[in-house]
Amino acid sequence: MSERARILVVDDNAANRRLLKLTLGGGGYDLDVADSAAAALAAIAARRPALILLDLQLPDRDGLELARQLRRDPAGDDLIIVAVTSHSSAGHRELALAAGCDDYLTKPIDTRALPTLVAAILAARRHPDRPGKREGKGEDKDPHHG
């Protein structure tokens, strides 16, 4: 049996964390949650995730700053970071991608499309011969707009 992918949901809003856990919990993933950048760093150190769903507005630190920190660490290069935010402009999307996020989702999240998107992101990472989001940042995989 293959190892279950671990997903870390980082969001200071308890309702958003709960919604993401319920949406992805039945997909065969191990889910952890964090309500701040500091809690996210602790969770990453304790149980390294394959994918991080990162809210960009955290109480203790900007989510983009956290993404940059994770990318500066050589150990963070293989993390998949997906920004999750209520900002839907192209400018915000480009800022997130420039900070090291692999993809960008806008709130409210389309809970019907999210499991398929997460599965595709994780499958692309498991099959490096396929073009990954880090190499082709121009694609828009936003389930809210798809």
C-alpha cells in the first residue's frame, strides 16, 4: 500500500480550516492544521507535508513571507505550496508565484473541484517527467474560476 500524502492547512480562520479538512479528509490524505506561521513551521518540522495550503493573511506573519522563508531553505524546495486567499487579482497571483508558491487558489474555495486539483498537483509531483507548476507557472488551476 502506498504512503498517504500529508497535507498541511495553514489558516487562522477555524471555519476555513474545518472546511478544508472536511473537503480533503475523505481523499485518503493525512491532514494537519496550523493557525499561524509559527504553528505551520512547527508542524512542518514535526511531520513534513507533501502539500501546504497556505492562507496569505496570517495573524503573526504574511503568508508570502512564510513561503519565501520555506523556499530559501534547501529542504523546502520540494514542498508544494498553494496560496489560498480572498484576493483574486492577477497582481496578487503573480506576487504569490514570485514568493515561491506553486499555485494560487481564491476563496471561497470550490469544494467540489478542490479534491481533483489536489490529486492532480500531487500526481504531477510524483511524476517528475510531467511539467510541474514550478516550471510552468502560467497555468491557472483555480477551482473557483474553473
